[in-house]
Amino acid sequence: MSEFTGYDPTIENRDELANTATPLMFAMSDVDAPEEVDPRSLVRHDNQYNMGSCGGFGNTNCGEYLWGLVTGQKSDERQFSQLYAYLEAQRLDGLLGQDRGSTISSGLKVAKAGYLELKHLPYKTPYPGNARTLITDGMRTIANGLMGFRVRSHAWLESYDDIFKYLASRAGSVYVGTSWNNSFYAKNGVLESISFGRSDGGHAYALLGYSKRKDRSGRNYIWRLNSHNDSWTEVAPSVVDALCRHQWSSIVGMSDLLTPGPQRVEWKQARPLE
């Protein structure tokens, strides 16, 4: 059994995620794919500890990576509140007051409404006893306001090629909810295989780039940022294939663009997500 219950795939609204997605209107031939897209200098690893808040962490990691793509700033300079993202998604899921995780679909709605900067609501554990009243209208006003940072579109990704194309084009980041068990933890920072079981739990996390490491078919390993235990991990393409085929997986690309597509990243040019 998984150590956490932060993502319950049985209540995920996959149809909504797929039906409201913006199609990827570009081919891999349109993408000038770098040898690698290394996100580790832009987004720092933080630990969720003893709370089922992985959905909030995966969500804000994706947002911080987007912010880094368009401004060149590291997440130490601009970090979003994981607790706000988690509790607001729980409110939309009807789970607020219970540390039972949150869905990708509700997390995406929070990202599109606007992230709250960490300074307005720092992360702390355990799960707050005042969860139903902790998020104020003032916090929502700040997150949703003119100076807010938000996702503008999402794509429903169904294959390794979809994920690689999205990351290689710098269209955005990838927010994931999947089955989870001990086989999903990496050994020495590289995840070569996984297995599924009847008692699997669920987990949410971010896919934020790819490394120079390749499989026998020349496909790059994908960088995963996990908010528990093993931090940054290079995930084998065969593992990504297995996750994409699994009935419990929900994988969305998140972009600051209304229509995701290849974009040149100007590291020194500041541009807000909206």
C-alpha cells in the first residue's frame, strides 16, 4: 500500500479534463528540441511531510516552472503557496476539512484562477484544524487579482510523445496524478521500471523537462519532481508509457499561452504568466 493518500484517482474528473483541453496544434517537426531541458535550477524541491498535499505541491511546482520559463527567475525568487493550492482544490472537490488529497481537475481550476505567493500563506503541517476558514477572501483577491500569476490553458496528454513534445517546445509544464506504490520510488535518482498492484494508492507530481539520458530508441528520460522522499528523478520512457496506458492516470500540460505551442524562451526578458 502507498504511504500516502494524497490523490484519489477514483474521484478524478478525466472527462472534464479531456473535454475542456486545448488541442496541441503543432507537430514535433515544428519543435526545435534542445538536447535537454533541465528544470532543476528553476524549481526547488520542498517536502510535503505528513500531509496529503501532493496535489498542491505538483500544481505549484508546475506554476513556478512556468514563471521561470518566462522570466528566468528561480522559485527561490518567486514561490507559490502549496497550502493555498491544496486547500482551494479541496474546497472545489468538496473535501475541505479532511486530509484526503485533491484532484488534478480542481487543482487546474485553482491554477487558472491564480496562484497565491508563498509569503501570504506559508506551508506548515499537520493538516490545519481550521482548514474550512483558513483561506480568506482577501487571499483569493490577491491570487485572482491583476497582479496574480495564472495558467491560461491546458492540454490533455495521452502518450510519451505528447509529453515530450509539450516539454521540448517549452509550451509549459506537466501536472500528473497517477497510481502509486513503493515501486515508483527511484533508486539512485533513476526510475527504470514500475509495477501496479491492487492496493495502490495515488500521488500527484510534476514533470518539468527531460535529461540527456536516453533509452535504446533514443527517447529522453523525463525529469520528475516529487514532493516526498526522492526529489528529482529521471523517469524512463517505458515508465511514462506504462503510466499513460494506466486507467488511473490523469496527465495535463499547463501553459501560460492561450494556445500552447513552441516558444522561444528569453531568459532575461520578464513576462508575466498573463
